[in-house]
Amino acid sequence: MNITNQARDALIPVLQSQEAKGIRLYFIGFDPKDLNFGMSLEEPQPNDHIKVINQIPVAIEEGIEKYITDLVLEYENDRRGFVILSRQRC
């Protein structure tokens, strides 16, 4: 996984205002074409793997690490805000 500089710069004030230590990535299900992942400001779960990516602490749900290697957290200034994209679609 990668976090762009733009996403990092937008995320740091959010983490500070919410008094969150980082973000958490987790599996939410399948759709016909892909696996779907969620992102939240919740505390890490006991079995999560913690990594610091571009200065952001990221808790990664156990078992999904190999599936998120091509994901990019981006921040879009339009209505979408934070989005998780596949590098294949960037």
C-alpha cells in the first residue's frame, strides 16, 4: 500500500482533530470484480499488523496484507475526499 503525499497532508489534520493515532484498513467483502476494503480511524485490533506508511501509522487487518500491496490512498479535492485506488487503475 502507498499513501500519496496529498493524502498524507490531508489526513494528518484529521488524525489530530479526532485524536486518532492512525488509520485502520480492513476487509469488507467481495464484489463481482474485486475485493473491497474499508478504512477507519478506529484503534488497531489485537491481530492487526502495524506499519508506518508515508508518516501515517496504518493498522492492517490480519490476513489482508498480501491483497493490499497495489492499493493507493489518495485524496481528491472534489466531493470524493479520501479514496482507495488500485495502482492498476491509477
